Amino acid sequence: MNEANRPSSVWSKLDGIAFGGDYNPEQWPVSVRLEDLDLMQEAGVNFLSVGIFSWALLEPAEGQYDFGWLDEVMDNLAGIGVKVALATATAAPPAWLVRKHPEILPVTADGTVLGPGSRRHYTPSSAAYRRYATGITRVLAERYKDHPALALWHVDNELGCHVSEFYGEEDAAAFRAWLEHRYGTIDALNASWGTAFWSQNYGSFDEILPPAVAPSTLNPGQQLDFQRFNSWALMDYYRELVAVLREVTPGIPCTTNLMASSATKSMDYFDWAKDLDVIANDHYLVAADPERHVELAFSADLTRGIAGGDPWILMEHSTSGVNWQPRNQPKMPGEMMRNSLAHVARGADAVMFFQWRQSFAGSEKFHSAMVPHGGRDTRVWREVVELGAALKRLEPVRGTRVQARAAIVFDYEAWWASEIDSKPSIDVKYLDLLRAFHRALFLRGIPVDMVHPSASLEGYDLVLVCTLYAVSDGNADNITAAAHAGATVLVSYFSGIVDMQDHVRLGGYPGAFRELLGVRVEEFHPLLAGSHLKLSDGTVSSVWSEHVHVAGAEAVQTFTEYPLDGVPSLTRRPVGSGAAWYLATFPDRDGIDALLDRLLAESEVAPVAEADAGVELVRRLSEDGQGFLFAINHTRSDASVTATGTDLLTGEPFGGAVPAGGVAVVAEG
């Protein structure tokens, strides 16, 4: 939407670094709700999401409303100075609606209808569901439009969670309408999908169905467009609810909680961002991952990228264990503090949890919360209170921004296209190489921005382009221009191969980047599972290799084994005032480290500070140049960090050491 027409920022309605979580008072009697008010003040809570799954209680029968409990909750929260992200309550349709309109239920690719009894049991293309969802949204907006606690609209919840592809009759009709709007004519669609192959030519849009279960591999162009459609359909549903909220409460900003992480690929969040007044994200650790703090940093950096560098809301994370993993281990002592402040370090100006009080019934009763089953006499509660106090001390950080000179190009459409059926190797996963480079930067204390390929690359000295299988001419030109302007640009294998219709760029790989890189790839040589190739620097690689010819580039490294002995595995070509590197394989960790050291030396990108191994380093900067260095010690030993200034968490001059498992936030200077 036009920026001039956006409502005022949510940050103008909140104090300091906001702190709180999902609040579900409908699960509790009045006596517990009153106790909650005292506990919230003790913990320093100032921001809550309310009413996310409350539709069945707010509207127990069609057109019959019960707002008494919510009125009381909103009034009580306002009385203690807590601001509310009020939900539209549409994330789980009530039983009466499912009974009256069973057609709202989602259908899977094999024709299975997903029934009620859980949540998110609707398709966004259902006309009936949209009618009822906008109805309850309007009633809520009219009732609470002037309430002093209302600061933000929390629209639906985790759109696309559990089910993100929809194959019902209304979905098929919506898909056809979307395609007709996209292509205009059926001939244009046939050309885009390459339907001359396998006799797939369509005579009209009416003949098209979603790419459901079929005898063999499905049309890649159809699959790619279906991914685009589903991302659009969920967002279009969001927009319809927001249109109601804009009409009734034009001064209240709107958002929905994304799930930007290394596990969520179905929604193009860069495309969604333009419709969100503030970016909000949910993030949960995988307890079995020994480097889960690295994945957290990746997801937080991605969220900041989606936000365009602006401050964002951590809408959900957990105080300790969750309930939905095979083995739900608790967080270790101090881990909640480290997790929370790592999100703040990477751009979050609000720290929130699922949920405020741990449920005593339902499928999430063993999911941790701010108030555990054991109440106040628990480690989790003590750490919650400690975190609330810490966030108050970090008020000077609010509104500052992470400054990075390195960028990783990230594109959901390239992710979708690269992992559709019939590719040279099932082992080529879009995120694998990208995360390997992010990890190596993380371990060096070098912040990195995740940017869409269409974003401005000005100001970045190092640009990493990993597995960008599909790319438009304009975005390829944008990356090329960065090298000419002085950046060190690395492009990896399986990049630039096709256009945005998944049509191969003829003339030799890597298609869109062949001229920039000064190489031509004659043939792919994917490796068998478990196979490795030795490289000329003594490291080894896996997953991928290819027959590279240099055409203006210098071979920096080569394969040393048959059938590619002597063939370049890494090349470099001077371009303008920068350089373009090409990586033709997936190096092991030693190889990634050696390559990154070369790239950092050339681009002169350096860590934000010096520290012992195991310390996460990020700097946020104010507009006037005040730096705030976050040093998060993920080890069990005290660690040294080279920095001077005041540790905001202690109020004392920083002594150069961060205790085992601890955090320092140094206001530098």
C-alpha cells in the first residue's frame, strides 16, 4: 500500500523493547486472570497477543456474541499499562461453522478432506469462510476500535502453518482465475508451462486443475505457479481481513505472524512484506540440533531481511521445551536469555512467547510458557522475570539497526523451482550451501543481511549467491551490477540455470551469469550419495560437480579426480572495480572456511569485534552512530571480547569478559 496511507507505527504505542506473549485468558477462571495481572507487573510485561483462538467463545452460535470476558480482559490490561495485539480470532473456525459449511475444509493433493478437531481447518479460497471471517473481524474492530489497550491487529495466525497447499473445488477455481489474470490468454500459459511436452496443451483455462497426485512427474511450470498461487491465496485472504480493519480502525497497524525459518518455504515472505505494517515472526528451536543457536541467527537474519532492515516483532518463541517434537527437551539454564537477546541483537524490538500461562488441558498443555505449571517457584519463572528486567535496561537499543557489509541473496521462488521434481540431483537443497556460508560468517562474528535478488546491493562489499537456480534478467543484472560497482560476488553451482518460467537458459550453464563469471559449464556431474571429490587445495567436496570451461576467468582451484581431474572447481574473474567468483561444487567445512577467508580478505569485510570462539557478535547502530555490541557466550567457559563501553545489562563498565552462558550488551565509546 501507499506509505502515506499506512497507520501510525506500532512502535509509537509501545515502550522500550516490548515484552510479553500470547495471552489466552479464556482458558482460565476470573481468579486466575486477576492473579495474572500481578504476575505480569512482576515480570515487566507490556505487550500481549489476545484472542487468537477464541472465535468459538466470542461467537458461540452464528450471530450470537459473548464479549463480556474479553471486555474485562482488555480493560484490566489497559489498567496496568499493557498494550494488546488483538487477534481477529479466525485461525480456527468454530464447530457450528464447519457443520453449516463443510466446504470450508482444506483438501490435500490426494483428495483427503482435513477435518476439524485441531486448528487451521479452512482453505483461504472458500467464499463462505471469507464471509464469516470478515464478519467476526468487523464485529471485533467495531467493538474495540477506541479501546486504549489496542495497539496492533494480529490478523489470523501463522498463515500456511500445517497446510499450505489447497486442492479443493474452490481452490481449483481460484487457481484458474489467478492463472487467467497472470497470463491473459491460454496460449501464453501453454508457452510458459511448455505444454508441448507430454501432450499437455490446454484449450481453455477451464481444463486446468491443481497439480494433484498423478501417474508420474508433474509439469514443473504448473507446480511453480501453484506454489505462487498458494502463497498469493493466503496473502489475499489476509488482505481481505485487513481491508475491514483499515476501514474501521484506520489508525491501528496490522500484521500477521510469519514463520520465517529454515523450515518454512511455502510462502514468499518478501512478497508478503509490503502488506504488513510491521514484520512479526515466530521461531522455535529444534532441541536435537547441537547448533540450534546458529539456526536461530539464520532465521532472525532472514526475518530482518524480510523487514527491509526495520525493527521487527518476535511474536512467539518458547521459554523452554515445546510439545510437538519427538523428544521435547527443556532449554538449558540461561538459554532463554541467550535466545531472546540473540533475536534482539538481530533486529527484534519486541520479545514475546507462546504463551503467557501454561495450559492445563489441550494438545499444547506440555508446551512451556512464561508462567509454568509449577508457578512462581520455578527456574523458568525466575528467568522470565530476569529477562523482563534485562529488556528494560536495553531501551536505548530500540530503533537501532544492524549494520552489515555482507549479503546473502535469498529468493523463495528460486527455492521452490530448485526443488521441484526432475532435477539432476535430489541432494541439491536450496538452503544447504546458503546455510553453510551463513554458519561460517556467524562463527567469525560477521553480520550478514539476507536480501531479495531485486533489492539494492549498494553498500555490500561481499555478496553470496547460492543455488539461485531461477532468476529473472533484471535480478541477474542487479547482481552483476554489484560486482561492477566494487563488490566481491560469489555465485554457486545450480544458479542462473532457468528463467522465472523454469525454462532452461540455452547456450551453456550458468545461463544468466555466464558472462559475468567468465565460465561455461558443459555438463553437470552430480555425485552419488556419500561420494566425495578431492580438490586441489586438499579439501573435499560432495553433492555436486560439473565440467567447467573458463572463458575469461582464472581457475583458482580444480578437481583432482576422474573424470574431472584438472577441471576448475573455483574460478575468479575481475569485473569493473569488483570481482566475480564461481563455485562449482559443495566444499566441506574446511573448504567453506578457506574460500570464505579468501572472499573476506578481498572484500575487506571483518568481524565486528574480536572475541573467543563460541561468542556470537552483532552490532546495532543508532542514526547518530552510537554502537551497541551484543556479545552472547554460547560456551560453558568465560570468554574474552575486545570492546569498551558500558554493559547495559549490568550498568557497569564492560570488563572485557562475558561469563559462561552469559550475555553482554556494550554501549560502545
